[in-house]
Amino acid sequence: MIYYGLKYPFGKGINKYPDTSDDNDIILQSVLQIIQTGVGERVMNPNFGCRLIDFIFDNADSVLKENIKFELNRSISLFEPRAIISDIQVEINDNIVDITMTIDTKFKKNNVVNFQINRG
């Protein structure tokens, strides 16, 4: 075990409170924290986060897909160097943007992270 910390999102563990995570899970949870934090939300670190919220009102086209991919690559490579993105798939259906990322860490290859953005 190299990395050890609190589990995200916070919750009660089986034998202890708060629950903890290690190694691969810590890295993937860090990626989720980056994605779910808007730039400027952290007072002591205003550059931390991802600008996905900026794309909510953009046209649903191939340019939006490329902008989302670029922003995810930029923010994750900047703030979580332990995670290497091998693939990002973006699907736009009406007002829902489905994003699937494949992330490699030194502990496990092909970790899949899924999340949605509701534009409506």
C-alpha cells in the first residue's frame, strides 16, 4: 500500500468512521474530485478543478465533444499526474452528456469512470 486516505464521497466504513481507501481507489476518487470541482471553487487553490460547467450552454455538436475531452485531459493531467487517460468517450443525447473515461494507474490498467452532465 502506497497511497492511503479518506474515501470520497465521505461515508461510514464497516469498522471505522470515516471510511478509508488506498492505492488505485484513491487515485480514481481524486479524478472525480477534480471533475466535480469548478475552477474557482477552492478558496486557497482557485485554479484547481475542471471547467466542464462552462460548456453547459454550448451547442451539442462535435466541437462540444472535443472541448470536453480537451478540458478533461488538461485538468486531470495537471492536478492528478498519477492517472493517465487512455480514452475518453463523449455521447450527447438531448440534454444529457454521458462521459466515459478509461484511466490507467500504476496499480491497475483500464479503470472505467462514468459520469453525466445534465444540460437541461
